Amino acid sequence: TTPIKQGKLSPGAHIPIVPYDVFVADPPAVALLFAWNHEAEIVAKERAWLEAGGRFLVYVPQVRYVGADTVLATTPKEA
């Protein structure tokens, strides 16, 4: 929700960074959670969205989806 980042795109993948009101008005099925170190707080705040089927894609310390009740998937460990 940092205003200076809004309206820009993520590096490489060009994922739009939108203001919170846009997120609420037109919620995505999956949102990339950049602020992985605030995961618990953000998941608690977005509980209604998660319960409606939304998921976060978290990438640190390993890539995984976070839904309303459970971690839905993890990446395989490297050999």
C-alpha cells in the first residue's frame, strides 16, 4: 500500500501494484505477497477475502500458496 509504488509494475513479471481500494473493489484470485515478513498480520486483515477463495502467493522462505485454512502448495526442495 506504499503510495510511491502504486501504479507501477513489479520487475520482470510486470505485475501491477494497485492501491488497496482497487484490490477491494476488484479482488484478484491470487495476490503476490511482497511483504512476506508481515504475512500473519496481512492474512488476518484479509481473512474475508481468503474465505471467499482468494489466495496469497508467498515466495519467502519458500514459494507457497496461502489460503483461508491451509498452505495449498509448496515448491519441491532442490536436491
